[in-house]
Amino acid sequence: MRQWSAARLLPILSWLPGYRREDAAADAVAAVIVAVMAIPQSLAYAMLAGLPPQAGLYASILPLIAYALFGSSSVLSVGPVAVISLLTASAVGAVADPGSPEYLTATLVLAAAVGAVLLLMGALRLGWVANYLSYPVLSGFISASAILIASSQLTHVLGVPVRGDGLVELLGNALRQLPQAHWPTVLLAVAAIVSLAAAHRYGKTLLQALGLRAGLAGLLSSASSVVVVLLAIAIVAAADLAEAGVAIVGSIPRALPPLTMPVLEPALWRELLPVAVMIALIGFVQSISMAQMLAAKRRERVEANRELLGLGAANLAAAISGGLPVTGGVARSVVGFAIGARTPMAGVFSAVGVALVVLYLTPLFHYLPRAVLAAIIIVAVLPLVDLRAIRRTFIYSKADFMAMAFTIAMVLLAGVEIGVMIGVGLSIGQFLWKTSHPHVAVVGLVPGTEHFRNVRRHTVITSPHVLSVRIDESLYFANARHLADVIYDEAVQQPTVRHVVLMCTGINHIDASALESLDELVLRLADAGVKLHLAEVKGPVMDRLERSEFPSRLTGRVFLTQYQALTELDASVVAQAKAAS
Amino acid sequence: MRQWSAARLLPILSWLPGYRREDAAADAVAAVIVAVMAIPQSLAYAMLAGLPPQAGLYASILPLIAYALFGSSSVLSVGPVAVISLLTASAVGAVADPGSPEYLTATLVLAAAVGAVLLLMGALRLGWVANYLSYPVLSGFISASAILIASSQLTHVLGVPVRGDGLVELLGNALRQLPQAHWPTVLLAVAAIVSLAAAHRYGKTLLQALGLRAGLAGLLSSASSVVVVLLAIAIVAAADLAEAGVAIVGSIPRALPPLTMPVLEPALWRELLPVAVMIALIGFVQSISMAQMLAAKRRERVEANRELLGLGAANLAAAISGGLPVTGGVARSVVGFAIGARTPMAGVFSAVGVALVVLYLTPLFHYLPRAVLAAIIIVAVLPLVDLRAIRRTFIYSKADFMAMAFTIAMVLLAGVEIGVMIGVGLSIGQFLWKTSHPHVAVVGLVPGTEHFRNVRRHTVITSPHVLSVRIDESLYFANARHLADVIYDEAVQQPTVRHVVLMCTGINHIDASALESLDELVLRLADAGVKLHLAEVKGPVMDRLERSEFPSRLTGRVFLTQYQALTELDASVVAQAKAAS
């Protein structure tokens, strides 16, 4: 255990004293770009979560400052994220109607619960729990979520309400509603999608062709959504499209977020807690992998448990300032890193930037068409559908592919929470099944050596009286009984066998259930006239065995090596092996 | 896969053709003793399950015949069992009032569900699932159940109704009711408990002292409950104690069990299914361990999946003939085995015996006091409280002890179903935690050899440029990220390190999540200027890796041995090691 200290509790104390003017300059430049990029995203993800647009902006102010105080990564930029907003919409939509005051209240409770879960995990050093979101499950979940998120924007793209439980119904209703679509809205959305996708793919090349430096070209193309947003606002305002029925963002309050405490309604908390745990885990895994990848480029490291505290503080900040659950965003973090953000202070500067926008520029967004926000969401999430990962996993491992395919199917058909839970259950089940059916080999002596190898793969010498068995797994409750049966069956199949020697090289641990099975095996073999011996038992395993009555019950002996066991139990075979070599 | 055949579906076809007169004689003698012993137990366990006494007798007729047809063990004797009856009472009591017709209906549905679960497990060869009832959980569950069962008999021992949710309330109420106790009943119960316990402990010795042969003495003492039952009936009838308020069994219908189909009420089935799964698993584990231990004494083996079919058929038979869930009983099986039952025909003979009793002798049980049945239950279950197992587990492993203690506490305080579920969850959680934090060692070259050992335990030679790391566990989703972090941290802690070589001797499997983590690790190390190499990768693991893009992304190489890796990456250290030896 490392000691507690103020700098450990508040990482900011470890870098702020050495903060210099150059750091501030680098952080400020990065902060401006990140803020410009984050604002349209924040509005869009608030819409995705079923919230008024300002919630997204609020979630990009105080949470960033909280993360700067408690987080440790200099590269992570927190804020609303598409997948987390989808989970939020799904969870809060189950307890309140979108647009109602209860919906806002429940969202803040959810953010508070996510924060509490993250802080608790950090305090108890439970970061490892997130590892149970296996790669197939996480990757499958994200691919399926991206499809769900894109589909959920059909309402805004078509300009008519499209509802439906599950993907199939939603797409069916969208097709049925197509004749009623509001064509000016569709046109805006398609134009925005095409220009955003084009800017995303060709923007940098184009700008470079126009003579800009690669760095600057990359920067400007990553801010392309702002250009599209401003263009769309200008068009809608000039052509009076809002009057013509194009849905717009409307007025956003010109004020800093109101500070409120999340309500303490036990029933509501209990209902939202499972999803809060899921959001906490998914948000944490995504943030930490990205932070680690980016930190490695600076030969730095990210401490998972401290990152939990930073993300937890950020979500609590979102909960008290009218936001929504947040985590580290991939796009904004990568951009901030590329531009050269040096410390968490970049987050503080970004927060100030967003706050200034909230105070002075919200009238600008009045005419922003919702169809364009939907376009931003669609273009952001579709690259998350990772067909190559699906193909790669299919080639590598059918079991992992099965977990991935089930997760995708369940997320699409039965909902995100159930899909992830089934996926995690399947991953754990597969691992338990695998370890409960370990590899067991009958081994024999390789002539001319003291080595023992599998009789099925090598030409080895075996004794008719001594059965040597190697087990390639620790012994625990799920495999102990099965292994005891396998050994017993092997022993009684050959009526000449009088000794069984277990080669324990692969056994790192024997639990109480396995000890009981070994005890029973000794008795069962004794009843069948066979003695059980052990060989090559690892030190810690033997130490523990000696605390039990097992050594005194063992009918045979504990040998240092398998070779020594065979020499003592059937010298003639060993002599024969020497002669043969 | 073995082939299907009639003899495989109906094991009786494999032994009946060779059945001889001597077998029949041996089976018949064993059957009579087992039936005599089973009848009081059957009445008692029906009472424990909250059912009329005949249910226990019915459960000892048709199920035995069904097991003889489909089961394979020559030693297992099925029937009502204390622990299963407790689970039945707890499950059925939650959906119907004891004594009501609905209670009987629900019991039959439960038996049918248990039978269906067992048959399904047998058909799908899912016998291994029962291994997840780890020894600490099963042992803790049985100890705690024994306490609960004994306490549940206080009503019959005191002669006044004692109710209560959970053990604490029950015992409190019993104390409070003590002044109202019906003293003739208490006296009968105490006398029965003392004489049964004494017969159990000293009966055999006493009878031997009176000149009987050891075998016969053992037999007679194991039938001691019948003597106590007959004595009690005589006393109650003679002294007219029923008039004085001693609760008696009363009239039992003089007829073979009515054959009925269990009702098909989906809601009821759904409600009882979780407990049915638990009864199936617990009953199966207990039967199979006992059957294996007994079979070993004859150098026979028991096939788990066939045993599932036998027990499943027995429970379906119980369900259609007014019984209750059954499984292999320890006492009756051991006695039958000791007397020399040779084939499942012994079960058929026992069934005939019980059927004759039902037809002709039930009036005999009219005056049997319920207090004596309670005494039989208490004396039967109290030895199941296994304090030595608790102590042994505490000494052997704190983790296993924790699982056991939690199971006991939760069974006693929150109920049997919740207790077992928490115990199983805890066992699996502990195993996952253990494998997700595997042993990792930085290794060095042992001078004068080509062996690599842990730098912390051995005097070895290491290179400042090459870090050798050994991992003692397969790589899978729960440990891959953690291991990648450990390796990365070790590598960047020493600024001179340029190569990391993973010694893969202990890795039996790499799943898709671990592959992803390795991919990331390669990139992170590359960003830090370090190359990743593998050494001593097992054949099947390498085969699988070659299906992925990992080998082409690997910055380093795959070496045959760790020694070869060090020789090629830092020849000077190897030379130095040679010089030092």
C-alpha cells in the first residue's frame, strides 16, 4: 500500500506548482480547438440522450474542472459521449417520459449514481472489475450501439416522429413513415451527412492540396462540424426554414448551469443503479484504454484507480450542474493530444471556453436545425461499426465470436443493458467451461532422458503397473470432480495398474473442493487396490497441503520428480528405458 | 459420441438377462431391511416437507421402480431425503398454504420440474454443471440446513405451533412458547431422541456384547428406528395419549398411490423452476458422490450422465404418483450396499415391500406420534452439522472458509435458496479473482544452465537491455489488461530496457480479449521505444496466433526458447553467464 498524501488525493497538487507559461500556452491552444469541436457534439449527444441542448453544454463545463482536479491523465478530455448517451436515454426513458421534469431529475440521479459507483470502485481499487467486459462483448456492444444510435436519429432526419421497440420495429416504422417525411429536413440532413463525411475523409487532403501545412489541415478538418453547423444556421435563418417546418434547437438559456443536489429518492436510485454500474464500467474501460494508448506515446503511464476517481468526480459534477453522465471522449482526447495539451489544465480552459459560449453565444444556436445535429451523430457513430473486428474475431476464435455475435444480436433486439449482461455472462461461462475441462495427458518416459511426455504424441516407455498422469490446470471446484473421475477411469481400465502418479507441474493452486475430491480419489483408488502418489508438487501448493490431513491419508508418497517416482515404483521399466536409449 | 442402443437407453436390459437366483436372494434380503428402515424415514420426511404421511410412502414406490429401469448404479437407493424435503417445504410454502390442495399440486409440479431438469441435464450431458456447487458451499449448505431442519421440528417436539421467519425468530418464539408446551409430547419426543441416539451410537456394541455377530448387530441397530416407532405406537395406543392431546399421524389411506398428471400451469412452473434446478443439482451431487464412493469398493464406476436420467425418471415417477422430490439417500444406500444389494432389482423389491405396507399395514401407523417422527428427523440430521469440515476448511484456505461461512450464515438468516446462490456466486467470484491476478515473475538466467528462474528467489543473471517475464496463467479477458499493464510498467521503469521477452510456458490459451491487449501492448511498448518478443509459445497457442494479424504487428520475434532469445538480443550477458559458471 502506498501512503495517503494530499498530492495523492488531489493529483493537481503534483503538477500545478511546476506549471509554466509555455504549458499554459500549449494547453490554451488545445483547449480552444477541443471546445470548438466539443460544442456541436455536446448539443447532439444531449439530443440523443433525450435532453434539452443546454444539458450537453453544462456537461462540458463543471465535469471538466472536476476531472482536472481529481484525474491524472494529461490527455483525457471528458464530456458527453454517444454510447453513454444512448445508455442514458434507454435507462432514464424507462422511468420517465422524455421532455418531462422527471426525465431531467432522473438523468441527474443517474449521473450521480455513475459518479458514486466510479468513486467507490476507485476507493476500493476495483478497477479490475472492468476487465470482465471482455473484448468481444465491448466491441460487439459498441458496434450494435452505433447502429441503434444512428437509427434513433431517423426521427430528426425524416422530420417525422419514428418510434419503435427494438431495431426491427423502428426501421419498419421509418419505412412506413417515408411518404410523410418532411423533405426540406431530409435535404438538410443528407447535405450535412455528405459534407461531414466528406470533410472527415477528404478534408485534410483537400486543405493540404490548397497549400496548408499538414498539421493545420488536420486541425481544421477536425473542426469541420463547426463549419457545417454555422452554414446550416445561416441557411435556416436566411430561408426562414423554421417557419417551413424544419425543427430547430430553439432558445437556450443564457446562463451558467444552475447548481442543484440530485434528489434522494431511494426507489429511483435503486432502479437506475444497475445501468449506472454498466455506464461506469463501459465509460471507464473506454477512457482507460484510450488514455493508456495516448500516454504510452509520451512514455507515461495511467493509473487505473486514480482515473476512476477523476471520472467519478466528473460525473458528480455533472449531476449537480444540470448535465448528463460523461466519460473520456475519443475524438476530443485524440485531437487535444495531437495539438499538444500538456496538463489537465487544458480541460479547465476548455470549460471556460464552453462557459463563455453558454453566456454569450447561445442565441447563435437558435436556428441550428436538429437534422444537422442528427447528421453529426450519425457521422460520428457509423465508423464505430467495426466489421473488421467481427471478421478478425471469427477467424481467431469461434467461442469469442459467439460471445460477440450474441452481444450484437441481443443489443439490437432486446436492448443495450440485456445485451451487455448476456455477453458478460457468456464470456465468464465460456472461461469457466474451458477451465473446468482442462487438458489431461497420460505421460511416459522419453528414452534416454528423465523427461515425461504425452503418450499420444511421443514414443515413450510406460510401466504396466505405474500410471503417470499430467494435469495442465490448477485444481478447483469446477474441474476437481471431473479430473478425479478421469484419473479413476484410467486407473481401473488397466487391471495391472497398482500405482497412479500425478505429475503436478501445471498445478498452481488446489482449493478445498479439489482437496476433498483428491481425498475421495485416494479412497476410491485404495478400494480398487491402487495407490495414489504425487510428484513435482510446487512449493506453495505443498505448504498448503501440509496444513490438511491429506498427506497422512495419501496411500502413496510425494516424490520430488516424476522420474524418481517411476524409478522407485518400477525400476525394471527405467532400466529398460536406459537400455533402449 | 457413443452410439445409441436400447441397452444404453434402458440400462436394465444390460443386467436383467444375466440375473440369477442368487442375485435375487441377495437383492431381496437387502430390500427388506432397506424398506423397514425407509418407512419411518419416508413418513418423517413427508411431514418435514409439509405433506401428509402417505406422500412419503408413495415416493418410495414408483420412483424406485423408475430408477431401477433407467438408473445405472447397483448401490443407490432413492427416496425422500431430509435436505431435499426442506427445500421442497421452503419452495412450495412460498406458493401455497401447507395442508391445502394447492400445496399438494405444487409439490407434484416441483417433482415434475426436478425430473425434467435432471433429464434435460442428462440428455445434454450437463452433469458437470453440478460441479459449480463447490465443496465449501455444499458442505456449508448441508450443515446449515441440518440446523434449520432440526429447528423446524420444534413444533412437533413441543406440541405447540412454533413459527418464525429465519432461525433467530423461530428459536425466539420456541423459547416464548415453552411454558405452553404439551409435556406428554415433549416427554415422548425426548425419550425417542435419546433412545434413537443411543441405538445409533451404542446399539451395535451392545448387541455384539449380547453375543450377536458384528454384521447382524449392525443390521439390527440400523433398523432401531422401527423398534422405537413400534414402541411409541404401543405406548400411545395403550395409554390413550392421543385423547390427552399428543398429535398422531392419523389415518393413512389404504390404497396404492393415485396416478395423476402434474398440472400444466405456466406461472406455477415458472415460479418453481429455480428451486427445481437447485434441488436437481444438490440431489445429483449428493447421490453421485455417494454412488461413486460405494461403486469404487467394487471396482465399478458410475456414469454421471446416466445417473441423471435415472434420478430424472425417479422424480417424474414421484410427480405422477403423489410423491415428493426424491434423490439417493445416504443411509438407505449405505445399508443396502452393506447387506449386499447386487442390482437395481433391490430397489424394485423395496418398492414392492413399501407397496404391501401401504396396502395392508397403514392402520398400524394411526397412533404413531408426530413427536417420534420429529425425533427421527432430528437424530438423522444433527450428524450432518459438520463442525470438523468447517474447522478443516478454515485451516486449509481462508477464501474457501469465507465462502462456507457466508453460505451457512445466509442459509440460516436469509433462507436456503438465497444462501446457496450467494455461496455459488462467491465461489465463482473467488476463482475469477484468483485467475485474474496471476503470478508474474521477472526471470533471469541461472549461471551455467539454459534455465530461467524468478529474480527474487534465485541468483540469476539479467540483461540491462532485455527484460524476461514469465506468466503463470493462460491469458484471458479478466487478466490480459492487468498483465499488459504490469509488463509495460516493468519495461518503462528501467530506462535501459529495449526488449521485453515473454516466456510463455504457462500460457495454455490466449483469447480474443488477450490478443487485443497484446496488440495494444506492442504499440504502447513501441511508442516507448521497446520491442516485444515471445518465447517458448506452445504449439496450439502459436497455431491460433498465426490466424490473427498479431505476428505481423509484433515488433520483435517469436523465439523457440528463452535462452535463444537472450543469446540473440544480448550476447554479452550470455557470455558473462558462461564465464561466471
